[in-house]
Amino acid sequence: MKICSTISEARAACRDARSSSKRLGVVPTMGALHEGHLSLVRAAKAQCDAVAVSIFVNPTQFGPKEDLSKYPRQFDRDCRLLEKEAVDILFAPPVEEMYPPGAVTWVLVEGLSEKLDGRSRPGHFRGVTTIVAKLFHILEPDTAFFGQKDAAQLAVIRRMVRDLDFPVEIVACPIVREPDGLAMSSRNAYLNGEERVRALVLQRSLQQAQQGFQAGERNAVNLISAAKEVFAREPQTVLDYFEIVDPDTLDPVERVSQKTLVAVAAHVGATRLIDNLVLEP
Ligand code: AMP
């Protein structure tokens, strides 16, 4: 695995990999890798001839009161995991490489960036789209792999790619869960034993909505209020949002009549977690 820390090295390595008409797959991450990330890497390996992974804890997608400084960083372990998956290129730049002094240019997907997580985390998606656009320009992937776990992020990135004509195919990969159903996340490492158990409330609230749906309920308000009751019964968890939305526009739907995203975010202790599922009539 070639490890690149500068833009010019990474660009050269990726161009080299793409020469002789090879398909290059890219998996952007913030590191602290788990099976969710590795599932994206495996999908990329299966669908592409060469795979580049990026590890960059992107400061511009963290709010001033968020967990940037304590976000888990495990570079050596991550390298070993990626070596094992036979990743070809790892791009792990320092912050100054990605944001040179005086950088003032942003990529903003208007509207969509203020929905779901974007509403609770002002500026978050502007940071995400800016860094993903930069990674696409630097690595020039044919295909980029993202997790369905971050469903709003996926909608925002798809819209950016469409609006700005990036020649990149976006592939969404299913949510990888722990055996008890908790969606894998680098932030799960923040949870203490008690919080780890409480964190299952996200999954339970989604299941409540799914069961209602399977029983024939199509009214979003009713599905949401039943799911919110699940939260009301779980102390020390604070619901951020529970929404039923169109997966492309992220706008709330009144009735579930086509493929619909059910998305939840909540604070379990000091840790903010997200999860979702898709209902298909
Ligand atoms: P992150 O390192 O949190 O920025 O995530 C990097 C990529 O991994 C994103 O596309 C995430 O959606 C994806 N990802 C994170 N957790 C999971 C999971 N449990 N299952 C599938 N994909 C995931």
C-alpha cells in the first residue's frame, strides 16, 4: 500500500493506478476504522481495479463545540487494517495540506445542507461537501463509496456530484451493525457500558416505525409519534430528530407511498449518534 501525505503524491499515485484504463475506487473516511468502513473498502475492491482510501479528520465539518480534538485517531492500526484488505493507496494528509493558509473557498449544497444533521450541526455539510469535492479533484476516482449510515450526507453528496458534473459514480453501501443491532460508528468508542446499552434506543425507535409500517400505518405523523414514545421511555437519551423524509430531497413526507427514509439522531450521554432505515412499500 502506497501511503501519501501530500496532494501531489496522491494525485500521481491515483493517476498511475488509473492508467491502462483501470477503474479507481475511492473510500473517504475520517479513520478509526471499523467493519463499516471495511465493508466500503471491500465493495470498492470488488467493483474497481484499484482502491484508494483517504483518512482525514476534516476540521471544517466539526462545529466549535463538537468533538474535533477528541475524535479517535488510530493511524497505525488503520494502516494495518487497510494493508490486510490489499488497499492500493492511502491518502492521509495533514490539515495544512488540505487547507492552506488563506483558503476561503467552499462548496455548499444549498437547502439540503440545512436538513436533518445539517439543521442540528450548522456548517457541517458545507465542510463535508468542500472536503469531498477536494478529494474528488485530487484522487479523480471513477467510483466513490459511501455508507448508507450517513443517509443525509449521501443525499448531499449525490446532489453536489449532479449539480457540479463530477465524473464520479456514487455507490451507497448498507449499514453495518454490531451483533445487537447498534450501527457501527467511530463515535461508539465514546460510550461507557451503560450508555452502550442505552444507545440501542435508536435502533428500537426505527424498528417501532418499521413495525407500524408493516402493520399498515402509512401516516408519517403517527409513525413518528410511536417512535418518539420509545425515546420517552429511555432516560439520559435526548432525541435530536426523528424524521420520515424523501431520501433525495430530505423533505418530510406526509404519507409513506414510495421509498422513504426514516432517520434518527440522538444524544446518548455526551455522544451524538445517528441511524436510519429505508421503508419500501
Ligand atoms: P466516517 O469515517 O465516519 O466519516 O465514515 C466514512 C464512511 O464510512 C462514510 O461514507 C460513512 O457513511 C461510512 N460508514 C460509517 N459507519 C458505517 C457503518 N456502520 N456501515 C456502513 N458504512 C459506514
